Amino acid sequence: MNVPNAVEKAANHLTGQFDCGVKCMGKYDGKDAYIADLPDGVSIGFPEVYLYKDGQVEVIGAPMSFGIIDALVEDAGELDVE
């Protein structure tokens, strides 16, 4: 799945700093949910989730981001989220 430019732009502060991409976790509340695909061993504190629909990006921080990740990822360790 191609990552929309609007999502890449919203996540640029992480993807640019850590030279990584963004991956889709699935659908949440009718929107595509993305997260920065950080390299192993990188810890940024609370994760951000990027919800995308119809050209609009909604950046979700903690604590709501944890609920979205929990709903979409069977093993949150796959995303290195603590």
C-alpha cells in the first residue's frame, strides 16, 4: 500500500530524523491508520498514530494512540511500542 503524501508529511519529523518510513496498521474507525516504522532500538516516548481519510490526516498522540495500536496490532511488540 502506498503511503499518502499527507501522511508522510505529518510524520516527517520522525521519518527524517530516524531515516525510516511509515507503515499502515489497518483500518480504524473508517480511516487508514499509519505509524512511523522506526529502526530497532529507537525510543521516542509516546507513539503517534496518523489517521488518514479523504486527503486529511489526524495525528493522534497518547493515550488514544495506545488504544488504536492495541485494536489493530495483535502483538504490540511487533511495533516496539512500550
